[in-house]
Amino acid sequence: MDWKVLAIKPERMTDVVSWHGHLPFAFFCIDHVCPRVFVELGTHRGDSYSAFCQRIAERGLSTACYAVDTWQGDEQAGFYDDAIYQEWKPYHDVRYASFSTLLRMTFDEAVNRFEDGSIDLLHIDGLHTYEAVSHDFMTWLPKMSERGIVLFHDTAVHDSDFGVWRFWEEVSEKYPHFAFEHSNGLGVLAVGSMIPEAMRPLFDDSRERETLLDLGTQFGKQWLAIDAFQEEQRRQELASTMKCQVYWDRGEGFSEQDHYVYPLYEKQGRIEYAVAIPTSCKRLRVDLVDFLSRVSEVSFTWRSEQDEVPLSYHVLGALRLDDDTYVTLHDDPQWHLPMVPNQVGGQLVVSCTYEPLTAYEVGVVMDQQRVRHEELQTLLMRVESEKEAALAKVQTLVMQEASLRAQNQQLDESWKKEQALHEMTKQKLAASSEKIETLTRRWQEAQAQWQMAQAMIMAMRSTKGWRALEAMRRARGFARHPYQSYRKVEASVSQLGWSTTLQRVAGKLVASHEEASMLTYDAFVRQEEAKYLADIDALREPIATWEDRPLVSVIMPTYNSKASWLEEAVASLQAQIYPYFELVITDDHSTKEETIEALTRLCALDDRIVFVAGKGNQGISGNTNAGLAVAKGELITFLDHDDLLAPQALYEMVKAYQGKAFAIAYSDEDKLSEDGVYEDAFFKPDYSPDYLLSCNYINHVTVYRKDVLDRVGLLRSAFDGAQDYDLLLRATEIASPIVHVPQILYHWRKVPGSTAASFDAKSYAQDAGQKAVKEALLRRQTPGVVLDTGYPGHYRVRRELIDHPKVSIIIPMKDKVELIRQCMESLRRSTYDQYEVIIVDNGSEQEETLTYLASLTDAKVVRYAIPFNYSRLNNWAVKEATGDYLVFLNNDIEVITPDWLEEMLAIGQREEVGVVGARLLYPDERIQHAGIILGIGGVAGHFHKYANRRFNGYFSSLADIRNFSAVTGACMLMRKSVFVEVGGFNEEDLAVAFNDVDLCLRIREKGYLCVATPYAELYHHESISRGGDLNLREVYYMQKRYGELLENDPYYNVHLTLDHENHAIDLTRFMRQRERVQDRALIFANWASWIPQQEEDAQIKQAVEQLRMQWIARKDLQKVFAPSVREDWLQGLWQWATNLDEQDSSYTYLQSYQPIYQKINIE
């Protein structure tokens, strides 16, 4: 060990002496720890901190040092003003600022500035209570490195509320340590797992440790003794030598013969005396003190019989701090005074206060003045610089003024020319008005002819001959482009297999019902847009009254764009009903002349167009980001250079912004064929987080609030091809609310080779999308993998199980032993083994069934013989369940995929998910359940029911894990806690049907998600176990409880059918639905007033209410008997109820009331 370092002389030793005994160890510690980072908590006047920094500077170490203190004091050390810090900071900055930082803040505020594991040496010397030192140690412990050493001061102080000693006793039992007992004690604790090599002997070898403690104590006490000696010596010296002297010069200079001595008896105090001055005196000199000191309130006065005159002076040997305060620089400071004109009989009055200083304290004052001088020099230079800049600015303004005068003159001349041109234009407009009226009449005639042609074409397309010709045309298209067709088929076979590929080819060759009506859809879109354009003035009027009229920035990246498509895209924006937008066109250094010329023309058309020319190819993300950088709008959207916006697009989006201030909004979309036909309409659900993780269903049109994009960042070039998907995934993680506008507002052009035409043409886009989903999982800290589904643009997220909780599988049943046997045998093929089976026997009677149930060893059989009530059976079984998760399973279910339970459980373990459903198939491989759609058939129906198992569904959605409002109770998983939270199944109102839908909707009301996965597949032998008749009372309950929701399933779309379960487009549903809602509201409000006598007779009232229940429960009645359908709807409904026969499903409910209906005559 190198002990010589203990003898180094400290440079800073103030009057705070409690740490002076440990200054030698500070030098030793720096030499043997060589810390990369040193932190001191509690610095005060800086003696200990200076010792550490002094040695670091002497050694030339690269240590980063930090002193943390408020420099305000505390209840133990006492509180003090800013003078301590103002004295310490200049001393520190002159010597150590290159590697040391003063952090004037609390310890807790400073701790977050340091990385975990970064500090090698920590000195804790703050508030010394047990609680404070314990808190400081535990707070800063994570910041200590593997080499970490912690020093505790005052470990030997047991007075008052000092508690360091108690904490030291506790903490030293856990770590290697040693301690000094002198100077209030200093504890040394090795908290790191790798003690610095040079320090290890002190912790491992008792002899080395004792040597350090002895030497450290001796050298430390030496400095304490020197402190005491110097203080006593200084006091004695001052007491024996202190004096104030006045010298006068008779013309031969100052001498010791001509002076007066005034002795100073106090160590510090005030001088106040008068001296008679000889008449022959020419000038005066006063040596106020003859030692280093601070002198203030200095004044000299000439006193005579007539008056008293203050005297001016100049000073040698003292540094002036302010008007009358000085610090002497040596022991002979001098104040020189001129003589007064009339000195006969006069006296010199000397007055001041004095305070002795040490040489160190004088040095500190000089450091402070040096820093102040440098600050003043810097300020002076800045003022000079600002002065020069101001002069230059004045000259520039003068030149600008001259230029503006010239421009103003030119503008005057231009204005006169514009006025003349304006007059000419008015004359031309007047001449053109007659032509416009003629053209308008011709347009109206052409529109009528076009509508007639449309009707003829639609009729023609519905014929068998047309369909045959359509198939031949498509076949000819394949034949004309054999290589391209072969490549598509080859890609499809490699991804989907032969069976699905043949289905896709057949679908192209044989026009389906939807394809046959495609022209009808095209006509529908054009008519809707024509209505908006016809009403453009009426629609723009209320815009002025909107509370929010934000500027919308439309970003359009271009590169070698086809001129005609580019012009159409810009024209679609200029035709917008909402006028407050800017179009930011960013060109990625196009090389085609037609593109460059088109851009030049377009930018001159409208002052709302902003053009940004790229200097090189940046790619789609970089080019789009260039537009975002200059966008000024509160709302941001994107338009591809070859696509079109519907004229109402911005109007509808901003309308949705009123009062909601959405973070993100999106609309429905379709495609524009090469023949100019609108087709492939994509009617989307409301925001569905699981669906978005499966595919980018949101684009287009998508509108972002600009502050959302500011927070989430720009598009990323690493995801080009799916850059918009990556942006959406990032934005939806932080943004809310996300609003869906269910209208076709974007037309995506089918360009050969584009994603709109065929995703297969951009395999790099598929890879980029998969990468975007993978990154989303990483950001969300979701363990799992992202797999291809075989359908371009669609991905499967296979999540990892967080743990392996116990699952209780509940199966209600009654007899039909072959079903429960088949179900149990298939469950045993499951790969997940942490489950229990609870079979609820609803009163089986067959001997074979009872024998089988008695033989089961891997299931718990409980008997509950009540009239069939599905809800009550399951609620009762849940009480027997011991698992954290519940699976409700029908007895006619057969497992197909062995990992079905892992798949459902991995989704169900997410906190935001309340219930999970599976895909159920009929034995003939057709789909029975893939999610539930509200409103189909009056209450609910199934998603793509009866579709082939290999069919990918509406926009391939059967391949996606997605959100629904409900899933079937035939196979349903949820946390037991969620089931209990919502109160279980409704056994009072829904004994047989819709209890699963009701349960899911109540779970949704609590804010949980409902998810269905196609990757847990099971057979459902439905209709074998029990019939499918509906109880109209249950239908009525659902209609009454969820009426509006059943008409508007958020995970469906108002333009999709509620009459069938095939996800078909129904363009008139919205209008019919609005009429039906109006009918229901009218009937609910006025029913009582339409029926006479019911208030007087309780039996009549009951009969009338039962009839209303049937009307609400049956959509077929609503279609026939409704105010919007026929005027005599009520009479017709009454007549129907009167003549009801046994074949009608309502007969059971209304039979007993028919005599009452016959008595009452409804006019």
C-alpha cells in the first residue's frame, strides 16, 4: 500500500473543521479507487469535496465529479443564506470546473441524472437522522457500480437526533467495511461485488486495515492540531499588533516622526476617532489596518469650528468591493487624502468597521472578483456585438425601405392593370352566362339519358347470356396475358395450395351475384357523390358556424407519375366541399418530362398547393416526410398521386371532428378499375385493435391530428411498402379517440403492379408489413411470433403463454352419450394439460349415459336435474370450478386443432380481453361460427356462416384474429374474475337463446374486448343435441335491452346485410334501417294512444303489450306493418293477430288474447 499520499497538504481548510481529520484518507481513497464517477451528497463549504478534487487534478484522472447540495442548510447544521455558495462556487470553478459539476438541488432530484451502476465512489454527508441516511443510501444504491465504495460521515456521533451510527451498525453487517473513529467517525462500505484491487487488502487483511486506520488517524489529528494552533496564533498576533495610523506630509514626504497611532484592542470592531492635524501639513495618509481584513463603512471628515467637510480619497493595497467596502491585499494598505483649503484649528475624523481575514479568505475574494471581471468582460463584448448587429440591421432596414418604396410604385401600376383586366373579365362572364345555362340544360338531358342507359345495362348484366359472356371475357384476359396469369397462379399455389387457388380462379371466371351487381355499386357511388356536388352551396353554409374549422394538410408524394392520373388526383381535391385545406406535393426527383410539366401546371392552378422539390431519391417514406416537415395543418392526411378522394371526403372527416377532436379518423374505401369503374368496396368495422394487428384494414383515407404525428414520429424508410401500416401501429398505441366514418371517401386506383391491383405484385410489402407487426409486439413487450397466413397483407400473431394457469372446462349435457364420449375423447388430444372438466348432467335417464359418466376418471360429473336452463346450468357449474379461467363448451363439440386451448388462452390472458371465441365447423367442413354479428335476423347471427372452410372471406378476414361484439357460448373462454364481475349468465330472462350474446355484451360494457381466433378450430355437431326454435320472449328482451346496438354493430358496417349471414353488401340497408328506427320510436311513443280502452281494462292492456312484444321481436312484421310501409299498418297488424293460425310462431303467445282482439275495433 502507498501510505505517502496520507501526508499531502490540503489546499482548502475553512473554519468547518469536522472533516479535516479525514482529508488524508480522501487523498488515499482517490489513489486506490481511481473512480470513474465520484458523487458527494452534502458539500457545505467544500473542504471534503475539494480534497477529493485536489487529488484527482494532481493525478490527472478522468474522473467525473458531482457535488449535490441545496446550499441552504438543514435543521441539524443550521440554515444559512447564499453567501456560503457564492464564496464556494468561484473557488471551485477556477480550479475544478473542467471535471466537476455542482448540482444545486435535493438528493432525490439529482438521483435520476445518473445511470444505474455508474458511480464508483459515493460520499453521504447530508441530513444525519437515521431516516434520512437510510433513505439516501437505499435511493442511491442502484446507482453504485460493481466497484462501488460508499463513505458515511458522522458514524461516531451519538448526540441529539444523529442516527448515522445506528444505520451504520445495521448496514455494516451486510457488506465488507471498516471505520475511522476520529473527526466524528467515517464509515467505509464496499457495496460492489468487485472491490477495487488496490482497496481489497483493507477489507481482507486486518493488518493492512489497522495500519491505514492508525496512519489515517495520526495524519488526520495532525491537521486538526494545526487548525487549533493556527487559530490561536492568529488570535494572539492580531491582539498584539493591530493598529490604525495617520501620517501627514509637511512637504518632505511621509515619515514615522509625523504620524499618529490608534491601537485596536478588539479582534474585529469599529474605528471612530479624531486627530488634530498640524497647520503645515500638505497631504494626509491613513493606514486603517495593518493586517489582512475586510474594511467597510469607510469615511473621512474634516471638522472645524465652522462646519464638517467629507474628504475624498484614493486607495493603494486594497481591493474595492463596493462604494465603501475593501479587502486589504497585504499588511500595509493606504488611504491617501487631499488637504482641505482651510485647515486652521481642524481635526481629521476617521471612521470604519473592520474584520480580520485569513490569506485563504482573501484569495477567495480575489477569485470572486476575477470571475466577476470575466463576466463583465463577456457582457461588454456581447453588448458590443449586439450594437454592431443593431447597426447592421438598421442599415438593412433602410435599404429595405427603399426597396419597398419601389415595389409599392410597381404594385400601383399592376393594380391599375388588374382593374382594367377585371372589367374585361366581367364583360366576358356576362357573355358566358347564357352559354352556361345552355350547357346545364344539355347536362341534365345527358344525365337522364345516362340513368336510362344504366338501368338497361343493369338489366342486361343480370341475364344468363351476359354472365356467360363475362366468363368468356375473363378467360380471354387470362389467355392474353398467360405469363402474368401464370405468375399469379404460381404465387397463389405456393401460399394457399391448389384447392384454394382453384376456388379463386373459379371466382374470377364465374361472376358472382355481387360481381353481377358491381355496376349497381358503381352507379350508387356516382349518384351519392353527385348529390353532394349538387348541394355544395347548401353544405358549405353551415361550415362557417362550425366551432372547429381546422386546416387539413393533404400530403401527396410523387415520382414519375402519369400526368393524367396526377391531374385527376389534384382535381378530386380541388372539388372538395370543405375548402380549408392545403395540398403539399413532394416530388422525389422525377425524371419523366410529363410528370415535371404536369407538376408545373398544377402548382400554378391553386395557391393552396405547396410544392417541395426533392434533391435526390429518398423513397416513399423520405419523400412523404419532406411534406410533413412543411405541413401547417391541424389535421394531416395522405393522398397517393394516382388515387381519388370523394368530393365529400374532407367535409365528412372534419364534420366528425366537431366536438370530438379525434386523434385518428378513417373511412371506408373502394378501388377504381382500369376501366374507370368503382368496385371492391371495403366497408370496415369501427376501431378493432386485434384486426389491425392482423392486417392494415384502416387505410384509406386516414386523418391524423398533427400533434399525434409529432409525438409518434415520421414514416420510417425501413418499412417502405408498409410504411403507412407501421405508422398506424405506432400511432394507435398512443392515440385516442380513433373514429370511423362509415362512408366510401377514397378511391384506390388499380394500377398494374400496384398493391391495389394485387398484393402479390409487391412481396416486399408483405415482408415490410410482417416486420411492422413484429416491431409492434416488441414495443408492447408482447412475447410472440408473426406468421404468414398465406393471404397477402394478412398476418397471424401467435402469442406466448405468460404462465400455465388452470382452466375449468364446463360442459352441460343430457343423455346422447355418443356426443359426450366424442367430446371427451377429442379433449384428451389437447396439448394443454392444466385443465379440469366439469360435466353438468341435466338429468340424464338413459342407462348407457349414466354408466359412461360413472366410468369417467378425468372429469368431475355433477348432477343438476332442472328444466333446461342453459344459463342456470353454467352459473351453477362455475361454483364448482377451481380454475382461474373458464371454458364453456357444448357437448356436441369435437376438437380439431390440438393446441386450441393454448391459442385461446394466450389471447385471453391479456388484461384488456374479456372473452375469446374459436372457429367452429359443421362436420361437412362448412363454417358454423367465426364470430357473431349483431342485428342479423333481428338479434344476432354468425359471421360467414355456411362458407367453405378454405374460403378466406370478405377481404380475407376469415384468416384474421379480429374483434367482435360477441362469440358463441358453444366454445367460449374467459377469466373467472371477469365472469364474476359481470354477474354470469342471465338465467332469468335468457334461459335458452342469446345468453352467450348477452354475456359478451355485458363484458363489452365493462370495457373489455371480445376476440375470435380462426386458429382454434373445433367441429360443432349443431342440431344433433337440440333444436333451433327461438323463444320470442327472449328475442323481445334482447331487442328491448340492446335495441340500438343491434342495429349498429361497431364491428360490422351499416352497408353490410342484416338479412343474411354471408357478409354481403346491402347499399339500401342504411335507409331501411333509418326508417325502421323511426317506426320503432313512433310506435314506442304513441302505442298507448292508438289502442282504445286499454287503460280501463288490465286484460286489454296485457293483450296490447303482448302484441307490441311480437312486433318488436319479429322483423318480418316490421317490414309489413309499419308507418313507413302503409298507412293502415295498425289495422293490418290487429287483423293479423285476430286471424292468427297454429302454424305461425307467435300463435303460442297470442292465442289466449285473440278473443280480446276480436272485440276491439281499430279504425
